Amino acid sequence: MNEECVFCKIAKGEVPCYKIYEDENFLAFLDITPRNKGHTLVIPKKHCCWVWDLPNVGEYFEVVNKIANAIRKAMDTEWVVSLVIGEEIPHAHVWLIPRFEDDGHGNFIDISKVLKFSDKDMKDIAEKIKQRI
């Protein structure tokens, strides 16, 4: 763990999150700066700066796949954009962003557009996704 890393703090339970999934190695939670309703982050619990440095990257992407499919069902969409950027927080993570016909993003997701949802809405979204895993 990295004492300064916000994702490590979330994984240790020191910082709250809207948890969707957790196992021994990985954690999925709603992004608090969502680009769309249901925007989820999937992280390894052990600090690793880059996704491609994970020794169990195959297991990681099996979890990403599970979460993406739960999002598709929960958000009633076939389109979930997956992004591996990694520059904003130096801890491996995958963004899973559901897309909707009327989301106003056109053909490409605008990652500069941040939406706001109430605490209740975020809890409801997280629960809806969790029920589909």
C-alpha cells in the first residue's frame, strides 16, 4: 500500500466509497466524478502504478469483465466504454462508463464532462449494479 494514494485508502476502508464489488484482490466502486450514470472504477487492492505491471492482469480483467456486464444489465445499455488512462491517480485502474442513446456525448465520451448525483442516487446506482453481479 502507498500511504498517500487515495485508492489505497479506499481499498483499506479509510476513505468511503460507493462499493459495487470486492474480493481478496480487487475492488470496484462508483467514480465520485462520474462521466455518466454508473461510471465505475475497478482497482487492484495492492498498490501498483500501471495496469500492465499487475502480475495477475488476466484475473484483473476477468473482474473488469464481470463488472462491465453487470453495468450493462443494471443501466440497460449495450455500450460500456472502458478506459485505461492512469494519469490522474497513480494507481492501476480501469474506468467503465455506460453510454446511453441520449447522453449528449455524441460518438465519443467527453471525459471532461463531470456529472453530479446525490448521495441517495449514488447509493441506488451502486446497489442496482451490485444486484446484477
